[in-house]
Amino acid sequence: MGEVVRVVFLGPPGAGKGTQAKFLEKKYGACQVSTGDILRKAVQDRTAVGKKAAGYLEKGQLVPDEVMLNLVAERLREKDCAKGFILDGFPRTVAQAEGLEEILGELGWKLDSVLCMRVPQEMIIQRLSGRRSCKKCGNLYHVVLNPPQREEFCDRCNGELYQRDDDREETIRARLHVFETQTVPLVHYYRKRGLLREIDGVGSVEEIRARVFRELEEGAA
Ligand code: AMP
């Protein structure tokens, strides 16, 4: 792969997309574009997008495609994305994937690959219910599988850790249902375009990181 990486992480909530995206961000100098993080910040800051999105996030449903496409089109045009990007949590519907193709076409860019993380459902629930994020820098932890050195505080910036509101059991089930019905069709969409690379998402954070790097390097060979 050249110096610039342009990849999509596909997978259910709790598959490890965010954790692995942060590793790629560091290794390739690309920027992680997490639509979930962008939306949570918009909700917190009570922006116009945040006001539109809040109810969907709370219920674990998808924010309308049009809102998402505008948001991503704007984000990808920011200067830092010229160094490459890792889309984490977008696209989530076929309409979003089609819209993304258009946006990239306008910018003269193409995706290198779509990394699809596979994780069994029982493990997703275990991962999401123990997940913690840093309020300040967004770094991710798990109370058992990837604990911080000091309970409730971030190793990287010492920020306070918190549990996302939508990582509660009823909302987790709704999000998994949304994934199965609306996002799984993207597997076929990207396979048909020769971009899909499947990654076994079971194992330690380091094991999965090695698989992700291997896939990207093989893809480049
Ligand atoms: P995530 O952090 O990726 O799990 O996203 C959290 C929530 O943000 C989702 O449950 C959706 O409500 C919303 N969201 C994030 N990305 C998208 C997207 N690409 N399309 C629609 N809704 C999204």
C-alpha cells in the first residue's frame, strides 16, 4: 500500500473497529473518522445536527442517510483527511455506500479496502457491556479484556472514563438488529467490488491488530 490509506471498517458494534482504527491512525498518519464520535459530540454541543440525531442515538437506530452523507462529505474535505482516512462506523447502509462512492469520486479518491471484522454475538454483548471510553481523548478500554492501569482513568491522558448511554442491554439488542438488517448487505456490496477483506475479530487486541496490519500489507503486495 502507498503512503496514504483509505479504508473502511465494517462490523457490528463492539467488533473492535474503533480500537483498531486508532492503531491504523497512528501507524499510517491517517485520520480516524468515527461517525459515532462525531454525532455524540454534536449531541453534547447541541448543534443542529446533534438535535436531529439525539433521538436516534438514544434508541440505537440509524440517523437518516442524508444527514450522515452531508456530515461525512464535509469531514472528508477537511485538510487532515488528505493524509488518508479510516472510516469507522460509516457507511452503515447501501445508500450511504453509494453516496460515499460519489463523494470520493468528486475528490478523486478510491477506497483501498473494506476491513470486515467478524465477532460472534455473545462476545459482542460481553465487549459492549464492559466498554469504557475516555471523556477527554476518546481512547477505548474494557473493564476485563483491556483494563486501564488506574481504574476509571485513561492511561494516555488521565481523563475520566465513562460508559456510553447506548451500551445498555436493550439498546445493544436494537443496535445488533439494525446491523443485521441494514449493514450486513454491505458485505455483499463490497465483496462484489473486490474490496472486502475479512478479519477474525476474536482474540486479544494485539492479535487482532497483527491481523489487520497483515491484511493491509498483503492487500498492497
Ligand atoms: P457507533 O459509535 O458507531 O456505535 O454509533 C453510535 C450511534 O450513532 C449509532 O447507534 C447510530 O445511532 C449513530 N450512527 C453512527 N454512525 C452512523 C451511520 N453511519 N449512519 C447512521 N447512524 C449512525
